[in-house]
Amino acid sequence: MAFIIDDLLLMPFNLAKKILEGIKNEVDKERLVTKEGVMEKLKEFQLLLDEGKISEKDYNQIEKNLIQRLKEIKKTEE
Amino acid sequence: MPVSRYIYGFIEEPKRKEFSFTGIDGKKVYSFNYQDLAAVLSEAEVIEYDPTRENLLAHTHVLEEILKKHLILPMSFGIIAENEEKVAELLRQNYLEFKRELKMLKGKIELGVKVLWIEDAVVKEIESRGKDFQEFKKKIVDSSVKEVQNTKLKVGKLVESIVREWEKKYVQKIYSSLKEIAADSRLSQPIGIKMLLNSSFLVDKNKEKDFDKRVNELAQKYENKLKFKYVGPVPPYNFVNIKLKGL
């Protein structure tokens, strides 16, 4: 019934798909340019996993990509 | 054998001892003391650990196990010292600070309260204001891509305005009510779009039951609009205020 809201709530998940597809612009737009921004996103996805809204498999892939992003940011800061 | 040490936190402990549980990478956890204070450590295989869920859980698990018997000043994830000598140096340089913080936290616990809005409740609210959700649903099914986008935007705006309204009406009241029973309180950044309140409270151990009661009362009062997530006691992450010297 609340599928429209579900859609809005899945917004971070749609972002995940884009991360998986490696679209750089989207990533930058969504505040993934700072370490803090990435950590915030990581926490969001952990919450989604805990609530059963995404699968462990999807989470693991997203986590991998976000941590990769974190490493890239750290490199540019050095 | 790796020389680096992963630091979980600091406790009052005059002796070197090994704990029964393991930490990151499944390594043994032990206390390394300087006088009556000790760092809680495990061997670190790498110079940096990724903040994966696995590693974060291992870190948290150690802190929660320690908390069963000791008051601990928790470190954030990922603090690694080159070797035990560096840890000894840390303990020496920050000794007075650590003692002061431990004294301040003695007899107190940290409890966390998160408040989120309930989807179905927001839908009900939209419907009660005369915007028929069925109509929106129909539009999504029958319409062009552009119309679908517009409808989603409309719904999104409605949801947002209701959520902001509830935030104004209820969140401050909830936070203030809980602050009354706490010695100290902190607000953190809400996680995700459904969270309205992400708060931590430092509460006297002998007031824990009163605090429990208050949380339950509030959860019941708002149960048809808001969901409460209540955790604790947890290590006092949010009330430890140390600028580590020498790291």
C-alpha cells in the first residue's frame, strides 16, 4: 500500500545501484566527496540491512564500493 | 609476529591480563597497563583496517564485553599504535585526562534513543487530509514517465511536510522529557530519511529504571506515529571528550 513511500525510502538503494554502475557524477552529487559523507552513507546502508530492506549480498557489494571510494578520497588528501 | 596494536579503549586495571573473547581478525584481546590504568589491545596485522561491518562489529563486541565488568573510555574505530612502547607513552601522556574522565563517568551509563516515523502512519495522515492515495497509485500505473515523476514528487513533498510537522511537534518534547532524567545528553546526526531523533543520554545507574519507564511511556504515547529504538547500556562513546596526546 505504501509502495510510493517505499520508493522514496529506497532512494538510498537506487543510489547504491548507481554506485554499482560506477556513475561518478551521481556519486559526487550525493555528498560522497568527503570521508564523513561516505561514512554517513555506509551507516545508512547498514541500517537498511538491519531492517531487512536490502540483502546481505547487495550490502556487501555496496560496502566494497563505498570503502573503495573512501580510499580514493584518502589518497587525494595526502 | 605483528608489533602494531589495535586500541579499543582504556580502563582501570593495574595488571596485564588476557580476556576470554577475541577482537578484530580474531585476535586475542588483553590489557596493557601503566600504573592503575590500562589500554585494551589486540595485535594488528595491518596498518589500517577498513570500516567494514565485520570489523566494526568486532570492535563494538570487544567494547561491550569489557563493559560487562569495567568502565571503559572507548576509542573510535581504527586507532592503531606502532607498538606497545607507543601505547605506554600514550598512557603516560594522557594519564591524568583518563583518570578525570573515568571519575566523571563512574556510576553512569550511556543509553541511546532513536525515533523514526512510521510509513503507514504517514500514508494515513495523507489520506486523512483528503489526498486520496488510491488516486496517486492510479496515476503511477496509468501515466507517462513524466507524469509518474511529477506524482512521485508531489507525494514526496507531502510526505516531507508531514514529517517536518511531526518533527516540530513531537521531537523536542521527547528529547526534553528524557533529558530530565539524565545527567547529560547529546544529539547526533540522524541516519537515513526516516530518523527524526538520534540521541544519547548519560544516566546514573540508579536512575536506569526511571529512564526505561519514561522511554516506554513516550513510545506508547506516540506509538501510532513514531517508532522508538532504545539501546543500552552502551560504552559511553558520546560522553568521552579526550584529545589524545601523542597519537
